[in-house]
Amino acid sequence: MPILGPSGLPIFLISDLETEVIKRTENRTSDTARADVWIRDAILEIAGNTDFRNEFDQLEIYGTPFSLTAQLQEYPFSSIVPPGSYNIATLDIMLFTDYPTNVNRIRLDEENYQAADRISSGVYGLPQRWYRYADNLGFILSPDKPYLIQSRIYQQHPINDAALSTTQILLPRDWNEILIWAAVEKGFAELLEYEKSQAVHTLLYGDPKHPDRPGMINGRKKRREQESWRRQQTLRLTVRGYGWGRS
């Protein structure tokens, strides 16, 4: 039985899925430690898939506020990304425009680093764009003041390998079923049951020969797509066509 968090919602640990994973691998093993590894790998595979990232807002975090240096264009990315977080996708770079008050902020546009080469050195001002180059993050224009910036990133799912079974699952509860089957797929592969592993893979991702059967994962409506759909419905008009007589 999962424990309850501060909000009253259940908190699921990897250990909560062990029994079901072992059962669905036909009780071919009783080694819960191996089941934990299969669940861990399933979590990392699904949470790291950019096709599903809109579903997991629990993995979106703010970076530590960071002060730019006047007239310095590029900075180590590790200074802006929270320590210990693996940056799967940078969502936004926010910049506070009213230095040193730092109340009003704007979102900077993303740009390619080659755009920075088209601007002469020695030109400074309020940055409007940011770019990645190697392990650096740069700004266009180069800042004329020590503006404060903050990143919004998509982090890798935290995993405590030293205590794997007690690692909290941050994905929504309705993804537990998918995580269980994804772990079963990996379990069957480890047990050399490749046909059963492939059958579970088809269950999850669908059969390419039958695009009308998308599978458990791809058949889900993405969370933000659904939110957008609900907003759009209020703006749509219902038009009923009608005619007189027969043509």
C-alpha cells in the first residue's frame, strides 16, 4: 500500500511495483532486486523519451538564479543547470530586465550559436536570445550589466541506485501500468524470452503493420494537448446545416 504525501496523494516507490512485475513475468524469478532494475530502466527510458515529455511536468524544475557578468558573452552550462540534474531539454531561459531590482522578466528566444558570429565584438546591451555551444551557454547581445537569469529545464528522473527499491516514482500514477509492462519487457529479454518480450513491446508501442493500433503509450492523449483542446472547445461554434426539399 503506497504511503501518502503532504498533499494526501499516494506516493509510489519502485518496491510497490515489484510483485506485479514478477507475476507478469510468469514468476520466472523471485529476485526483487532484478525486478527493481527492470523498473528503473523502464522509468529512465520512458521519462527520457522526448515524445512523452509533455506528460511529465513533475520533471520540470527551475534552475538556480545566476548573475551574468557585464561584457562576458558565454558561461559554463553547469553554472546555470542545477547540480546533479541531467538536462534532457532546456525549456526556457528567463532574464530579469530591471537590474538590480530583478522583478520583471522576459523569456529569451533560442538561437543558433552561428548567429552570434554575425554581431561585432564590443557590442553590448540587453540580451534577447541565447544559444548553446559545446558545454557553454551564450547570449546575444553580450550583457552590458550583470543581469539575473534563471533556467527552466527538464531533468532526468531522479534515481537512488544505492537504495533502488525506495526510489520514489515521480511519474503520474496512471503511468504505473505502463511502467510495469515496460519492466516486464526488459525482464523477458533478460530471461531470453525474446518472443514474449517483443509481444509486450508491441502492446506498449503498437505494431508498425497496424498504425490504427498505436499501443498503450502512443495511444495516450498528451496532457498539454488535452489542456489545449479543452481551451479551444470553448471558442468553437456549432453550425448545423439544413436544406429545403430534395435536390
